[in-house]
Amino acid sequence: MSSMPTLTDHAEEHRVSRAEFEALREARRDGSRFELLAGEVLVTPSPSFLHQYASGELFSLLKARLSGDLVLLSAPFDVHFDAVDGAEAVLQPDLLIAPRTNFTDSELPVAPTLAVEILSPSTWRRDLGSKRDAYAAAGVQHYWVVAPSTPSITVYARGEDAAYREEAHLTDDQSWTVRAPVEVTLRPADLVR
């Protein structure tokens, strides 16, 4: 009795190269956000008001605390690195912090110091799964996940085993002071008021 083929039996055949990804993105300039992870093209619609509002509030909070050579950018800006399985990844974290010297005009070709993803109904599984794993494998030292509808913030730090450990999970008016990559007090409710 032969086994029925599964979708994963042919996964390698359907991987998209970086060149194919760039051609697709160039052909479809419709305001959607395009990312590449493990050969899969991720297309995300424009974010909601609450998503953008929380992003703007966190950007302002972080910008006031930056020092030295660190730069803060908001999406869309490409971060390019090899993912866990060696496939190229082109991700666009909602916010990122990295040293200015690491940027080119068009992308960040190395892992940022901090990546922040703001959850939405269409992205939360990926932001808490494959993207989180890719960021950890690439060497992103700090990963924050913001859920504006809750509101909550989960702060992760990369351990010596290259996996993230949760440093804090804050909801509503709970606050916690992060020491790195910038020293800042986070309070989820402040991002959505």
C-alpha cells in the first residue's frame, strides 16, 4: 500500500528564490507588505489603526531613549539574513533597532539588535512562531511582541542556547523597565490610549 503524498513532500519544489521574490514584489506595488521566509512569500495587508497607533507610540518612546550609534526604523524596511534552514529571509519588523553602520541604503543585511512585531489577526501565529524562530536563529538579541487589542507586551531576550526566553509579559497598566538595547519603561496601556 503506497502512502498518500503530503504537501510537505513537495515543499522544496515550491520555494521562492530571493530574485523571484524581488520580481514578484516589484510587479505588485499595491501597498501590501511583502516578506520572504524559508522560501515562502508572506503578503500582509495594510495594518489597522490600532496597530499603527501602537507602533507610533512605541516609536516615540524608544526614539527618546536612543543613544550612541543606534538607529530606530519602522516598517517597511528590509532585514535580510539566512533563516534557520539556510533559506534566505527578507523580513520587515514593525520596528527595529540596529547600529547605523550596519545599514545599506536599501536594507539591513544583518540581524538587528531589536525586532518588534505588533500582532494583528492575520500575523499573530507567524509572529509568535516562524518569524520569532527566524529572528532567534539569525542572532536578533531582543524580540518584543505587542498585542494592541489586549493590550500586552512580551519581552524576549536571546539566551546562550540561541533560543528566546521570556523576560516579561505585561498587560494593561503593568510596567517594567527594559535595560537593553535601550533603557525604557514599558506599559502596554500607554501604547493604545
